[in-house]
Amino acid sequence: MMQVSNYSSVIQRNPTESERLPFLASSRNALFRLGYSTLGRNCLSILIYHSVLDAPDFMRPGVPTAEQFRWEMQLLRDNFNMLPLSQAIRLMREGRLPPRAACVTFDDGYADNLKVATPIMKQLDIPATFFIATGFLDGGRMWNDTVIEGLRHCPDRHLDLSALNLPVYEVNTPADRVNTAYDIISKIKYLDEGLRNEIAAAIGSISKDMSGDLMLTRDQVRELRQSGMEIGGHTVNHPILARLSAARSREEILSGKEDLESIIQERLGLFAYPNGRYGADYSKEHVEYVREAGFDAAVTTNGGVSEKSTNLYELPRFTPWDRTASRFLLRMTLNARHRG
Ligand SMILES: [Zn+2]
């Protein structure tokens, strides 16, 4: 699921900095290359995205728009060697990574990944890997999106959720709606899966106008693959694995793999842990289950970069959200201080 982030700050960035101040852009790039080649030698940066919106959405302030995403992809293309994840992993193992190697990945399986993000990446010749939770394909919706959509359409009022062990909220302004949605999400995220889904459904039932096309269809997953993008496993129901029994964890990991393999008619080699933080979301035994299920490698959301000695089943990922090119590149460089 989408992490609540400070992405809204990106809206104020200055996309024409390099056009107006070419000397700044070239010194910026030189500084970046110097810093990154010291800290980031022989390493792989893997970026994580979820949704990319065709237009700004007040209920999703943490999600990049197409315009922001294009700006970031151009910056990556101009400063990094962008590789498909499976190829980057192979080169890393062989000690043959090009300098400033980076990969783009997407989690969950939002329909906008195909409609909005993929055309931009195809134009810029940037490959990507899409980690898809199969339980939401063809009209499904993740519980956090149900909460967001419920609040979007909630009539102005006191929203008394005390029966669900949640606060009484005042929902009148757009800011109230967004703050309430993310407050509820943070409060129920780590509850028992059944209870959490029940609460989300109750909040979702406030709205009679829930969109059914938020996530990809099976046909669209095939289309993504046919367009040259990579597909990876992300379980069926996107559970917090650390909260499940061993049997259910294995089942989620394996069934998600089998579902996707039957959709794209191809063996699946890559996996992303739902939510992806070591300790909170998965632990050592889940790393074993992913290996047992027959995956070749897996990615987390623990920050940092990968190098030859990194465990292939715990490759770190991050996203360097920032408003200017210099700060975006600085974040990429600082992230390279942390080896996975
Ligand atoms: Zn996810």
C-alpha cells in the first residue's frame, strides 16, 4: 500500500531549472557524479512507486502526478543507467554493474501504472518491474483505498466511529477528509486482517460511488508484460506477513506467484514483501518461504542500495522524493550510504 509521504512538497518544485540555468545543471550533475561515484560505487539503487495519477487528487496528496513522474524519470534517465531489475540483479552478482545503476519498481497493481506511468517510461526508454497483488485484479480494491474513497464521498458531518473503537471525526473540509482517511489508515493498519477489512468496509459503505477500476485487470497485466515490462509477485491479499501463521504466509506467497504465472504464462522470478519493512511486516522465516516458493530474488522497503554481498531476498528500495533536481540527486546519493 501507499505510504503517506511528503510528496506534496514536490508540487512546488522547479522543473525548468536546467533550462534556465544550464551552468547550474551541469555543475549539479558534476557534483552528483562525484558524490555518487564515491558513495555509490558498484551499487544498485531500486526505486519504489505505487500509483501515478493523471491529474492531482486532493485525497491522494502523497501520490505523484504524471507531470511529476515524467520529471523524475527524465532526471533518472539523464543521470543513471536504468536497467530491468532481473538484469541488474544478474549483473550485480557477476560484479558487472554499470556505474550509477538504477531500477524502477511499482507495487500493488494500480491501473494507472499501465495507463499513465507506462507511456511515459516507454517514451524515455525506462524499463520497470510491477509487483502485483492478485486478489484485487479485475475490479477489486485494497482496504486503504476503500477508506480513502469512503471519506472522499462522505457527507459533511460528525463521523462517529466509536462503535469501531475509533474517534469521532469532524468531516467538513477537503483537509478534514484527507486527514481523517490517513488517521484511520494508520490506526487500523496493523490490526488483525479480518477486523481491519471489516472496519474498512464499514467506512467504505458511507459512499455509494466507489470506483471499480482502480486496479489492473488480468488483461492489462498481460498488456504490461507484452509491452516489455517485468511482472513480480506481491501475494494475493497483500497481508502483513508478520501477522499471519506460517501456513497462511506460504499460501499467500505461493498462490500469488501461481496466479500471475497463469496470467502471463511465464515463470515468475521476483517478489516484493507487502509493506516491506523488516520486523514490522516480514521477518527471516518469510525470506525462507519466498525462497521455497521458487523466487530468485525479493525486494523490501528498507532504505539503502544493494551491492554484490546483499542478500538477494532482501534487496532494499526507496524513493528520493524532493522538489528540485539537486535535492533529488542528493537524496539518491545519501541513500547510497546505506548498504543492504
Ligand atoms: Zn504493496
